[in-house]
Amino acid sequence: MACSECWDPDHPQNALGRHSVDDPQALKNPRPDSAQTASRWGGSTVWNFSLSTEDWRYVKPSGASNTLTWNESDKTLTATQSVSGIGSLEYFKKSDGSGAYASIDLDAAAADERDLDTVRLVLKLDDSSASSMGTWVGRFYWGTTTNTSADPFTLGNVEAVEPDWDRSMGDMYETLKFDLSGVANWSGTISSLRFDLYNTSSNFKTFRVDSIRVEEN
């Protein structure tokens, strides 16, 4: 006999098998990554530059030459502006019809219960001197297949704030987010995309692009 203060019950380990225990370990509805683009990105439109510039260009509105280089080492793009003004990162079908061009059918996306209302641009500065980058612009333009204007980027003008470039750990990648939810002209079939990032002087340095995505928020 023992009082309640002195009672020392058996350790549960001594009663193994006495009670039924249900402790399943399997994942519910598992969806393993098959290492394919559709597995990683779903129904989004993605340029991750694994093989080339994927028909993107870096130009100045006046037509002056700037360069966009694909980097084999890390599968990124390097944009270099050699003249003053606003450089534009652009994607559209070439005038001669050449090049692999992919349009974005927003109506089909909506019918498939996907809402492609966000554009994300992942990039970093490729130089340690922020003072030479110029004035931030941060605008996104686009065009559609029904747009008859000679300018393929007449629609839009959605802005994003400049990233907070954290240089304490070196040049880091940042994500620009353009929110297109509720924007009336973001509809139909998108046929061109354009990003204006900096209005620069001639001492502009370079930035590096990791990926561009049109996806659900």
C-alpha cells in the first residue's frame, strides 16, 4: 500500500502492445517533384534562362544599342547599358517573325481557374557602386494581340518600388513584384512585355536577371 504522493506507476514502456496505436507516417495526397517545369511552376509562364536569352532583348527606346548576355555558368542574363536614358528589358515577336515567341492567354488561364495576376522579376546589381545606377523608374508595360499600335508596349504602366539592395553580404538577388490584380488592360492574350528599371547616365553599370515569371499571386 502507498499514499498518492508515494505512488510510482509503471513506465509506459512496460505496456507496449497492450493498447492499439494508430500512427500512420505516409503523406496525405503526395505530389513529388518530377523535376519538370510544370511540376515546379504549375500553369505559370516562366523564363528561367536555362539555355539562352529566350528572345529577351535589352534596348533603349531610341534604338541605341545595349547588350543582354546569357551566362552559361549560372544560367542568368547580364544587362549592360552603354548610353544614357531609360534602358528597357523587352520581349516581343521580332518584326521578321523569327524567334520562338510565347504569348500568354489570360482568358484561357481564367477558364482553368488560374489567375495570372502577378509578374515577378528576380535580379541583382552586378556592381558594387549603387551611385552609378541612375534614377529608379521601375515600370512594367505590355501589349496584346488586339493592339494595333506600332508601339507593342502601349498598355499598362504598373510600378514597383526599388529593391532594398542589401550589400552587407555582397550583391544579393531581389524580387520585383508587379501586382496586376484588378488592372483592366491586363486581359486577353498578352503579346509583349517590357520592364523599365533605371533612367541612367552614361556610367551605368550592369544588373543580372535570374528569372521572369507571370503567375498566380
